[in-house]
Amino acid sequence: MKITPTMAICVVLFTFSPAMASPRVGQRVVGICTNDLNLWGHASQCSCDSGIIYDERSGLCLQGDDIQQVTVQGAITAGIVAIGGETTGFSIKTSEGDSYELILQSADQDKLTKLNGMWLEIEGELINIEAIEIKGRRAIITERIAVLE
């Protein structure tokens, strides 16, 4: 197939458009971690494969450079359990039916357990978590939480 100048422009726009960028992918840590817990309930340092950076908020090795910030409004669900532990224990479901797991600081987990079922606004970084049982787990590393009335 011959690429015309018009096609090349379309490819560039699609590839580099922030609106179309894929969120970073989180993988389980396979290396050694420090024996401590930070504010997010994870080790403060772990080793990851070359070219992948450990994220102490999620406790995952994140690959990709595109940080995708999102703001989501929806009903919070706390206390979720899953086979193999493939859940953060918290999710938010929008009125459109989209669902996201929430990665929270330990102190916020205690607060949100009491707000189960309430309508909240969550702001943070969107990531995809690689998992065995549940494919394509979308999660938000929560930076801001607001209760909506």
C-alpha cells in the first residue's frame, strides 16, 4: 500500500492526539521491593523490567509515557472482592455505565468505605491493569475526591 501525504497526516494526528492516547499499562512487580508501606499501602520502591517505572501509588510497574488525566462522576462501591485478588476493592460507576477501579491512599480507603453508594467526583490518572482473570481492568490512581450533592 502506498502512503499518500494525506494518509501520513492522519496517522500522525491519530498517533499523537492526547484524546486518543492509550492509558499507561500497569504490570505486577516481578522484582524485589522494600519492606515498608507508604501512604498508598504499597512498598516505596520495587524493581521493574528495564524501561518500565515502578509507581508507588499503584504498587505496579507502569509502562508507557502517556499520562492520561480523567475526571469521572459516579456512584462509589466499596468492599469489592474478586477471585485471585484482582481488584482494588473500590470502584466508581458512571451514569453511562462505565466502571473504573479506584487506587486510593490508605486513609481515603477508610473514608470511602463509609461513603459506599454515594455519588462522587474522582480525578486522577487513568491506567490499564494487566491481570489474569479480568482482562483490561481500567483503574484511576485517585488524586482528588469530591462528594457531589
